Amino acid sequence: MRLRVEFTTEPFDLDEAPAHALVAREVVEAADLDAVDVGPFGNTAEGRADAVLTAVDALLRKSLEAGATRISLQVNVVGEAER
């Protein structure tokens, strides 16, 4: 199964990316994912279910440790994994 996760971390700072946002970016960019799109108001990542779920676990833990007070995320099934 393939999954897509969309997420944001808060609080926002439009002048400078907060530490929790930078950590979230580092987590998804280092993960074994097929596609990552990081933007100022939302982020997406896609890949095999196990890779996405592992990245989400690390994203939640590390972003909260870095000062996030809220993390919104949505996970969607987008297809079957390639074999």
C-alpha cells in the first residue's frame, strides 16, 4: 500500500522558519520516501506505507521535542505498493 501524508506544524512564523518546522523538513527529507514537497503552509510526502508511517512517528516525536505546539496531519491511501 502507498500512502500520502500532508502535515503542518505550529506555531507559524512567517519571518523565519521555527526549529520544529526545520526538524519536520529534515525528517521527511531523510526518510525513504518517493516524493516530498515542503512549503511554507503545508507539506506532503508519499511512499510505501511502512516508510510513511515510520516518518510520521519520527516527525511527531521530533517536532514536538523541537517546540511544536500543534501538528496537523492527514494520511491518505493513494494506491498499491510497487512490487
